[in-house]
Amino acid sequence: MKIGSLQILRGFAAWAVVYHHYMQLFYDFNSQSKIGNLVGIKGGFGVDVFFVLSGFVMYLSANRASASGFAFFTKRLFRVLPAYWFYTFILLAVTSIFAMELNLTSFTLGSFISSLFFIPTENPSGLGVFPFLTVGWTLNFEVAFYTILSICIFISKSRAIILCSVIVISLPMLLRMLNIEASIFEVLKSPQMYQFICGFLVAIIYSKMTISPKAGTSLGLALILSSAVLLSEILGWGEFALIYKTLAAIALVLGFLLIDDLCNRDNIIIKQLIKLGDYSFSTYLSHIIVICVFFNLFGNTLTFMEEIGVLIGITVLTHIVSVISYQYIENSKTIFNLRDKIIDIRISFDKKTLVDA
């Protein structure tokens, strides 16, 4: 069962990233407005929230009685792969239409194949280690995390969380100590992998809490406020920016968990906000393509009213695409049936192997 408050947070995080990328593509983060600067600088925080949320959800999934390493990995892969591949090929079509005008990304056959299979590689455009669909860099992190956790579940379901935590914490330190520079290891040596383990921590803290609903709500609101303080840079960031953002994401996720009682499912606004969270994965994958199309159609020398129109257009089109994508790709019965068939084949194979043994 989905937690309503976390779905709302997921929706907020996705749309923060949308407007963050709008400011990046249209203004290169150099906005004259305070709101523009705020979104441009802080909107990327949505990714930190996603990673902590992912760790929280994976903790719950890994502890389900029916979870096996293979089934867990297959379900996670089928969660991200169909929509990611769909939007990767949509971007391929868009770059063909706009030809050299779309300078967001580039590819070779090798880098394109690497992108499809979540293998970190240099983007030929010179952006750095990014897949062809550039926002997919976060999925490289997600799939690396899923893979490690799946292996740990296979080794020992009861100790999977501990094993996964040790591996994820140790790998970046080990790879950096060995001074390994190959781009394929960029994800595994990134300290941002620790944010998934912070999601585990949130799940453990939340499961151990014994607090009245009223006190929980008060604590939740206090945590949300503390997250805002951490993000405000009042305490200074400097080289500790990732630590502050991670602490803010932990506080925000735990805070939203504690205020779930405020989310009245019968309230039409709450219902719509929860739906934004449901659509958030498609929103995240599709928005960069929509923004690029608008940028190439209208440019960035806009009057105030023209910019309002462009922003509304990007918002509405991204939302419409997200709704359709969620209904027909993310929730495709054909894809679900294929996923379940693969899992059933593996279960049958395992049973046959046991009988033969």
C-alpha cells in the first residue's frame, strides 16, 4: 500500500526537478528573479529526496516474506525499464527532428547501448558521465543499488539489509582508495550512493517509533522545517553540501511520514497531489524532452507574458504525457504479465532443480 504523504512528497520532488531543468536549459541558472534562482539552485534537491525515498521503499520491499533475489530484481527492473526505454527512443526521434539544434545530448552506437542497459559511460556531447536520456543518470544509481540489494537478498534474506549497507558504504571508499578512474565505476564510487542507505535508516527509525498521532504530526512539521533550514544554507554548505542535502532529505522524508494523518484521502486536493506522486516517474523521464522541444521552438528571448505561456505549456504538456505514460506504460498489463511469467519460469526451474537434486 502506498503512503499518501510520501506520494505527495514524490510529486513535489519531481516537479522541483522539472523547473530546475527549465532554469538550466533556458537560463543556464542565471535568472534575474528570486524564485527563478531558488528553483534553479535548489530544485535539484528533488533527486536527493528520490534516493532517500528509494532506500526507504526498498527496505520495506526486501523485508517482505515473498521476496527472493531474482523476483525482487525482476520487479524493480520492470518498474524502470519500459518507461526509460520508451523515452530514450522518443528522445532519439526528437533529436532527429531538431538535428544539430538540440545540443542537450549526443550518442554513438556504443554509448547508446550502454545507456539502455544502465552502464555509466561518457556522453559524446562532452556533458560528462550521462546516458543519452540525460536524466537517466539517476537510474544508473537506482539500478546499481537494486543489483547490490538483490544479490544480498539471494545470499541471505535475513541479513540482506546489513550486507547491502556494508557493501554500499564500502565501495566508494575502496574504489577511491584504489584510484580507479574508469567511467563505468562512477556510480559505485559516488558518495551519493549513501543516500539509499539513509533511506534504510529512515525506515528503521520509523518502524521503531512509538508516538501519539498528535505528537507525531508536531514532530513531522518540525522535521520539515529543519529540512528547510538545512537547505537555506544558513549553516553554510561549502564542501559539505552533499551532507546537508542528505540530512535535509532524511528530515523531509521522515517528516512527511509523520504527517501522513493530515492527508485526508477524501479531499480532492490531496487526491490530486497523491496522483502527481503516482505520475512522478513518467514526469521525471519525460520533462526534459518537453523542455527541449519548447526551447527549440521558442528560444529564451521571451517577454514576460511569452515566458508565462511557455511555462504553462511545459507544465500542461508534461503532465498530460505523464498521465498517459503512467496508465499505458508503467501500468501496462502486457508488461506486468511478461514480468510475472519470467518470475514464474524461474520459480518452476528452482523447484525442478530441487526435485532433481
